[in-house]
Amino acid sequence: MSGGLRPWAGVTVGVSGAGGFCGGHVARAASALGARVVALGRRPGTVGEFRYWDAARAEPDLAGVDLVVHCAAAVGDPAPGSPAEAQMYAVNVDGTRRLLRAAGGRPVVWVSSASVYDPRPDRSLVREDHPRSGQLNAYGRSKAAGEALALAAGAVVLRPRAVYGPGDTTLLPRLLSRVRAGTLLLPGPDVLLSLTAVENLADAALAAADWTAGAYNVADAEPYARDAAVRRVLRAHGVPARIRHLPLGVARTAARVAEACARGGAEPALSRYAVDQLAHPVVLDLSRARGQGWSPGRTLDDYLARL
């Protein structure tokens, strides 16, 4: 991890969500560089001083903090109108407003998501000026609203896509859980997709402390061919499975039915957002982050080799 060019000794970094996947990696990377870490969130991380913070209810205690990296977020694919959707907005939007107010002019690096990008225009090479509307679920909409607040406040906003790595409890585990009777159905034909190693995200989050305010895409250096990447993941986890392509129209219909049948605010078994994330090419243009001197060093094969 490079963490940029600044000397980190004597710098106190507040990391929200430090008890989670992305925030935990950022906190450990900051500590490894010699920074003092203040871990903000509902549960402590593995390094740093823990300060309890419920983003949906209060402002964080940032006393003594020099830099804030905001990783805390409510994630998922909740049903429209559900309590989970309301909680998502309370954390991702209202929580951002509380954090920015508490930051009081301190530099803030706000971890967003490529889910803010409009899925309707072509995404074969997505730059930061790609439209940010038409999101397919509450997560994308709430992250777009939260990052708008952060950008207006002069923060650096990072937009990773499909973050994976040690400690991941969502992306790859969810993919593996979809194997049925030795078969994994993927919507539509093979496509190119950007993925983001969590170590690359953590490195960018610390390097970004010295970047010009604004939005930056963050991902691995090269996109991956979906089917080949999935096969490598299955093989590395010892899961024997064949990939079969489900016609895109069938997948979309199944998603609409699953969303209509979701009850009690539960996440649907399949959603239009999930289909979209796998069925269309989404490649992030990293030129803007590279222009700040950042370069991603980790790849999917690095992660799989360590399993």
C-alpha cells in the first residue's frame, strides 16, 4: 500500500465503518503506514481507538481527527417502501449530512459506488461525468444523494465497482450461493466488467487525501471477462459448476416477478439491479485517478491465489 506521498506519522485518520469490510481494510492500511486511527461505527475494528457512531442518529465524535475516510454505508437491495429502504436513506444520506457537519472543514474522502451511474446509457467506458440518474434500487439512489452532499462540501468522492477481497461477505459469497445442481446461470452473453480489489480501494482512499476535490473512479487496472473470471472464482473455491447463459429477457422477467413477490420488506431473490450488474459491460475509466498519480496494484488472481 502506498497511501500517497504524504508522511503519515502524527496524522489521525477517522475511518467510519472501520468494523466492516471496506472500512476495516482502510483502517488497517492507515495504521500500517504509521497513522493513528480513530474507528467510527457501531462496532470496533481491529485497529485504532473505537468511538461508537450510529450514522442514522447522531453526529460522530471527530475530536483530534485530521482526515476522515467515510466508508460506513447501508448496503443491500431492499424492497421499495420497506423499513430497510428507509434505514438506507437514514444512513447513506442523513448520515452523510451529519458526518459533513461534524467534519467542520476537515478533508473528507467519501467512498461512493459505481451504482450511482445511470444504467441506461452505454457503459463500455464510464467516465466520471456519466449521468447519475435512473438507478435501479435504493442503494444506488441513496449513494447518489449522499455523494451529492459530499461533492457540494468539497470532498473527494471515490466510485469503486464490485469490491472483493479478504473479508468480503457479499459479492463473491453471493455468487457462489447461486450455484444449483452444478450449474450457475448468468444473464445474457459474456461481457467485460470492472471489479475493485479492496486493497486497491483502501490505497486510493488514503492517497485521495491529497487529490483535488471531486469524483474519481476506482477499480482494478484492467476489466475482466465475466465468464472467465467467474470460472476462476469457482475453481479457486473448489466449486464444480458449469456456466449457462440465461436469455436476458427471461432474466429480467424473473427479476420483476421476484421483486413483486418479495414480502415484508425482504430482499427479492433476484432483482433488476442484480441482473443489470452482470448482464451489461461496465468498465470504469481510471484516467482521472491515474492523473493524480494513483495506480491499482492488486488483481483478482492475486486474491484467488491466497485462498
